[in-house]
Amino acid sequence: MPEVPEEVSASHAADGANMQSILKQLSRPRVAATLVAAFVAACAATQVLRGVESTPGPVREMLVQSFGYSADTAGKLVIAGEIGAAAAIVVGGTRLLAVSGAVAGAFLSLACVSAAFRQGGLLLPLVAVAISLGLTRMSTMSTISTMGTPAAAQRPRHGLSAAWTAFAALAAATTAAHLSAAIWAPHAVVEPISKSGTQAIDFDMKPFVGKLLSESPVGTYMPQLVARIGAEDAVIVFYNPYCDACHTLFAENFSTPRTELSVAVEIPIAAGATLATDQPPEPIVCALCEKTSLPPGPAWMIAAPMTVRVEKGVIRCVSDRFGGDCFTHE
């Protein structure tokens, strides 16, 4: 076997040492946190350029359903939150913030990939997933490497104490997010309900699976609907006319007539709330649906679209924005 020249071996050894030195520097908490913050800020900048529809769908939809924001306002608030997170990570500069930011970035990037399969534009989400996974691995290197190191042998802490670091990170996040929100989303879709004193009613139907429809909130607040359904099989969908996911559900499952009774129940805007848009909502696509509405006035706490499947007067399935699928086994 031919011998490798000493010069070549020395060169390879030097290259390996240089690579290890680079990786060691990248795994330092401050460097890792800065890179993760730069990635989060780059994602926010990309979403600003491409429009709010490019923001992570699950987070945007949660804001729409939980707080009544429009999809546009919710997307802008997501961007503001990302800018705040980037500020907190770079100011805090700790291992925990770096790892948390990288993991959250990977999760949200995967959510964007899932949405891109349906809406197109798959390349950028895939790139974001690859980068976020690489940052997750890098940011955990220093944490893993110090797990078995005695406290006395670890590098002494410099700069602010842990409490002041947390305070600085929180202050940076709050300031950055507030300034961004003031620029991007100065108005919500509806005014805060708490100021108007409007009654909020929890309309969660999941605890009533297996019980009679008349024993559920539908029986309490919509007895006429219980009487209309009687012992028939029915599918009830509670929807917000400004909810994109609601329109998607109707288009995918009600574009043609169904065998069971189909009922579309609109969720009205709470009394005292005002819309921040003059654009009328798009009509739902629901072939042969019977349409009705919840009583106006209260703030109905429903994670729309909420689907309730009824068989002979008994609730067999409930799904909403946060989980479940009543159409899987059709």
C-alpha cells in the first residue's frame, strides 16, 4: 500500500482542525443565537415581500378564530411576532433561546410545506425547513457538549445575570413586536369584546359526542334546529363568513348534494363589534344546504369551521379548527 506523503497528511489534519474550530465557534451560544435570529428575521422579511398569505397558516388561522382578526391582520401580527422573537433571541443570546427558536422555525417551516402542497410555492418552504433543521442541530451542539461537564469546568458567565438576560430578551421582543404591529396591523377586524360587555358563550360540542343533540348547546340555543333534524341523519357546519378555512371545507365536502340533511349555521358578529373592512364576505358553496344562523348578540366561542355529524338524533362526531375530521370515512 503506497505511503501518504507527510505533507498531505499534515494538510488533511490541518483542514480537519480548522473545520472543528469553525464548528466549535458556530456552536457557541451567542453565535448560534445570532444565526437563528437572522433566520427568523429573514423569514419575516420574505413574508413581508411575498404577502401575508405566505405566513404560517396554522398560526394565522388560530389568530383569526381565537381573536376575530381578519386573515390579513392575523398574517401581519404573525410577522410582528417573528420580528419580536428574532429580537429576543439575539438580545438574550442563550442556548435555550437558540434551540427554542430553531425548533419553532422548523415546526412552522414544515407547516408552510404542508400548505404549499395545496397552494403551490414549495421551494422556499423546503429551503426554510433545511435551514431550520441545520440550525436546530447546530444550536443543540453546545448544549449537548456541556451536559456532562462539571459546573466548575464550564466557561464562567459574562455579562448580564440570567434574570436580567431574560428581562432584556422580553423587553426586546415586546418592543420589536409592538413597533412592527403598529406599522403592519394597527386595526383588528373586530373591536375588543371586553370593552362592550358582550356575553361570551362557550359552544364547544366535543364533550357531547354520544349524547342527544337536544342535550347539547344546540338544544339550548337553537331548539328549532333540533326540531327540524328530529331523528334524521344530518351534518351541521358552524361557519364564519370571513373564514377562509370555512369556505375550503364547504367547497371540498358540499359542492354536490349529500345524502344526509346538510345545515350551514352562520356565526354572527358579536353585538358591539365592528368590521374593519367594507368588503362583503364570499358566499359559501353548499349544494342543497339549509342555511340558518346562531342568535345575534353574544360572542359565540366556536373554533370555526365546526362540523357536527348527527345520526338519529345522537351526536356521533365533532370536529373543529383544532382537531378531528368528520368526513374521513365517507
